Amino acid sequence: MELTNLQKNTVDQLVALYNPNQKTKVDFKAPTGSGKTLMASAFISEIMAQNPTDKFVFVIATPSSSDLPFSFEQKILQYKQDLPFSEFSVEYIKSPSETNKNDAKTDGTIRIIPEENKVYIFGKSSFGKDRILTTRHIIDDFVDMIKNNEYKLIYIRDEAHIGGKISSGEDEKTFEDLMQNNADMVVKMTATPNYKDTTINKVVLTEEDLNNPTKNDGKFLLKTQAQTLLKDSMTDDDMLLDAIENFKNIKEEYKKLENDGAYIRPAMLIQVKNDSKTNTEESIAFNESLQKIKKELTKNGLSWVQYFGSNDKDSYTIYKDHFTLSEVTENTSDIDAIIFKVGPATGWDIPRACMLLQLRKVCSDGLNIQTIGRIKRNCYPNLAKNEITDKYYIYSNAPQDRNLTIFNAKVKDKFLNEEFMSIEITKVKDFSKKVSEQGLKNDLLTYLTDNKNKIIQTIKNYFVKDSSGLYYKDVHSTVTGGEYISKISNVFQFIKLYQKVKTNNVDLFEKCEKILQSFWKENLSNIDIYGYKCTKEIFYLTITQHFKNDIVNLINKNKLFKPKYKVVSSPYTPQAYTEIYTNVSHEEKTRMHSYLFDTKLNGKDNYQPIGENNTSPEVYVFNKISDIDYDEECIKVWGKNFTTSNVNSAYIDKYNNLKHSFFDFIIKFNNNAFLYIEVKGEKDINPEKTNMLKGAYKEYFDKQNISIFDKPVVISIFKVNTTNGNISHESFYDKSVFNKDLNSLSVDELIKEISTVTNMTI
């Protein structure tokens, strides 16, 4: 599993806060589905890689019983093989009950011996009443040994907003006291960072960040389009039938993906509560409703499984309980619906799930962001966005969590036909096939040499030896949460796959095969792979399957191509947008006469959420535009631009890859001039990308390109000082249109100048 650009940046922020000479506290917030476990794994790897002289012990604590810590362990073990530093071990520590008769004879000197570069995972249940780890003070000894051996203790508390405080419960208090008071670094993964305590560092990854393709290099970790039916007045029967009918239509939509080689079978999740053990009537009603759900699913031709725990399973098949959660998770699983309880399924990811159904009679839990997060993970290959897989569906007549915010935006009727300008690159498909041969040779050989050890390790990870010999682990798809693979051991099947890969990568092999062959012959032909030689076919397959993106970037970098641009005008789309957030702490009332959208927060009019942090740079820019105190009629329409919209600008990155920048704010003035705004904070998370954007913006207005504009257009990068609220700007524009140097003006003066310009000298 590779980190996306945004995940890597987040990990880098966490790693940078580690100080070997000073205790550090960090609150880390990231949305459900953003890959927190993957980022935690990468953080562990990077800390050790960047501090080779320090000896580390990592402790991860979760608030759950065995399901979540076990899942944490399995995911780290899965992820670490792809991390730059993987020489660390992982162990989930379980504590039996002190009163268990089988444990009564346990040696009273049982200890956990800390080992260098090891990750220890504990669940909350390890420290309950009568637990050995608690009553025998084993954790006290564990911490003492860490300190005596001069290890650096890094403590990671998962879901820290649930019992992660030192003052929580007497049994757990001992553990939290020991960890937080003795750790050299404390990282709390929490939904509620402590913004009041300035001694605690904050690393916050927002849903808005995750949905921004510019920040995340075109990767989409989450689905972005919510389709909801939330009616507490609707009966269970009607909601079930409505959900089933809609899901059958969704299945037909997903079949269309096969035309593009994506084989994904969508899944419906049906969340239920625990069966009552004390109330007979409730238990009978629960089981009757459960049977009705199964009957309706079967009647409508939908396959289903029931998972209430590893020892409480059922399915529509004659095999009944003979299945695992990992099997129904796979993109190509033939299971349509999974009926589950939250507890036993804690830590379970199923990216192909796109619909959540909660029915009042069988689900007492409120609709919350954690359950919604199960259906928001992007399932499309390589985390690309697709119109079909970008939608997620929520059907519920259960009560909503009070911290849940449902945001709706709809383009106002009077602006439905209002056109906005986007900048595109012409003849994209005609990118020159000519490359600088010497430049490509130099770049590719340098890349292969620098990554030689990584290539060898990748070969050993995917060409595996078992009792029957060597086989290739063929990864069909990779999504957040895991891989779908098959094993190829038959030589003829392997050759068939190899030929298919070469056929599908004709351009790569035409340009690079001689270089690849030369490198293989000199560096890898004699490498031993579990008793086998590294053949040219093994090398080629590894390169095209696992290093292709980097090599394509090098090919594109050396292409002899000069982009040409055009402007396309069209009404704003999508015209309706729905998103679901955790508690939004900042809301702004807009000047609704000129705002592009009618917006609602939980059904209330006239509010526009900016983000989850009062001090985010976008908040200051939003307020600046909203509070314009001069002639408000100068602005015809303005809005915060969604990253799913059609208003963007195309550019070419340093590798000649086509990219799109989605402006943060768009303004259209009454004189038909435009101001498009990109917002940056004091600390730019990706200055290299910002420089590429600046280069593209400048190029739009070069003399050879300005003829593409028939209206005044200004593209500005607003830089916000969140300490004092000051906003500076760097603007790009056609200098023949404006009499003043726009970059010498304040933001207020800039907006006024654009709103009054009248001349176009084209």
C-alpha cells in the first residue's frame, strides 16, 4: 500500500514533531476512511528510519475489545512490507482474566519484555477489572524496563476521544498515567483535538483536504457524493423496499465499469443492534424483523451474509457460516448485502460498500460518522474518481448523532444558466510521442540505480516460494484496506500474463526496453530469488506492475511537448451537492443575493460550512468576500468552489502529466470579469505543486495565449496569515487589460479594480 501525497505530507508533519530531547504531545485528527492505520504505520517506519541512533518502543492502545487491536496488528503487518523501513516487529498483547481457572496457575512473574524497534498493541479490555496486566502491575514493570534500557517510548492512542484521558476510569487510569507520563512522544488519534491547550501540537487532516485533487495529487480516498433518505417517519418496511430497489439499480450502474476493466461488485451494509438478553418481547421482535430483512433480500435476488461475530454467522447459501469477513470484502465477492453488528465488525474495512441501511426496529444506534465512514472509502482502482463509484447512499429512519452535520448545496435557479470559464489543454490525445532519448536514458538509469534495493525487495515480496515452488502474487486491485490477489505458479500462465502486460504497455517497452534490459543484465541477472535466478521476465513484470507510474513520469518528463490552451464556458455543475461531516464548528451567513448556492446545514437555510477549524485559511477568504462593504452590486455571483465541479484549470506537471487545479473560490462580476482564487496558508503543504501552478497561471497569460480570453480574467493565489488575518496575493492576468499593477494592490483594491475594468484590447 502506497501513501497518497496528502497522507505522506501528514506523516511528515507527525515525524517532524518528534524531538529526541524533549517530550512532545500531538493531537492527530483525520476523517474516517482517510487511512489512519496506514499513516500510523508509515509514521512508525519513518521515525525509526530518520533516527537510526535511537532505540524505540511503540505502544498502540485502542478503546475496543479484541477485534480492533487484532485488526490493527494485522493491518500494520500487511502495510509494513511496503514501507521504506520495515525492520520492526508487531505484537498484539492479550491479557487473560485473573479469575479464569486456567489462568489461576499462571506464574506470578509473567512479564512483557520490551524489545528494540517493536510495536506493542493493547486493547482496553486488557486493563479491566481482574486482568493480569492490571492486578500484577505488569505494565509498570514494562515501562520501568523501557526506561532502564534507555528506549524512546512512543505512545499512540487510537480513538483518544473515547477514554483516552488520564482521568478516565480507575483501572485504565493506571495505564494512561504510565504511558502519557513516561512517553517521549504521545500521539492521540482523536475526533476532538484540544485547541485550547497550546502545548499540544495539532495535525489535522480535513475531509475537504481529502476531496481536493490538487492537494492529493489526483487521488481520492473517499467518495464525495452523498445520496440520502433520512426519514424517521418512514416505516421499516417501506425503507427496506426502497433501499433494495435502489440497490438493484446501483448494481446495474456498477456493471458499466467493466467496460473500463474495473470489476467491482457494490455492497449494501445493514447495521443492526445487539439482541436483547433480558427483554423477551424485544428479542422476539428483533428476530422477526431480522428474518423479514433476509426474506426480502432473497425475494429480490440479492445474496446476503449475517456477521454478528466469528461464532455467530449465517448466509443465504447452503454453506451457512463458512465464510470470513475478508472474503466478503473483496471487490469481486458475490455477496450483495452484509448484515452486521458494529462491535464484532470493529476495524473492518469494505471499500466496495456503497450503501448503509439502518432500520429503527433492528438498529438502536444513531446514524454517526463512524458508520457512514464504512461506505465512504473509494473502491475504484488506484483511488481514481469515477462518477459511479463516487456516490454513497444512506437510508435510515434511526435517530441521527447530534454531532452529525448534513450539508446540502444547490445552485440557485437564477444562476442555473450562468456560465463560468474553465481552461483546458487542446489536443491532449496528441501529446508528442517523441522523447529525448538521451535524457530518458540518463533519468531512467539513475532511477533504477537509486531504487535497486527496493526493486529487489519488491521482487521478493511478489515472487514467493512455498512447498510447491515459486509463485507470483498477482494483485488484481488495491484499495484502501487491502488487496485482491491470485497465485500464479504454472509457467504457461505466467508467460501468458507476461505477454499480456507487454501488450498493454507497448509505449513503455518501445521507449525503455533497451535501457531496462541493459540494467537487468548488469545488476539483476545473477540475483538469487529463493533459489531461482531473477530472469528478464521477472524483472520486466515487476517493473511494469509496481514501478510503472514512476517510469511513465520519466517518459513524460522527456517528451517534446508544448501545451496549448483554450477556454470553455458552461453552467456550473454539479447543480446539487450533499456532504456529511462531523460537527462543523464554523459557519458563516452569506450575502445570499449573490451567493451561487442555496445552502442548508441540517435543514436550516442560509449557512455555508467552511471547515472544521475556525482558523483555516479558507475561512478568512470566505469572510473577506462575504463582508465586502463597497458597492455590493459589483459582484454578480460568487461561491466556494467544490472539487467535484467543472470549474478548473488544466496544467502540465514537471513530468508532462495532465493535471487540473480546482480553484477554492470563484467570483463573476457584473462587468463579466472573473476572479478565480487559490488559497494557501502560511505553511504551504506542497510548495513544489504551488510553483507548478504559478508557472501554469503565468503561461495562460503569455502573449501567445492571451487570445484565448474574451473577458477579463484574473487568477490569484491568496496567502493567509492566520495569526493576524492578513491576506496577501500574487495575481496573474493580461497586463494590457488593466491600467494598474494588480500585484501592488491590497485584496480590497484588487477586487474593486477587477469589478470596474471595462477595456478588452483583444
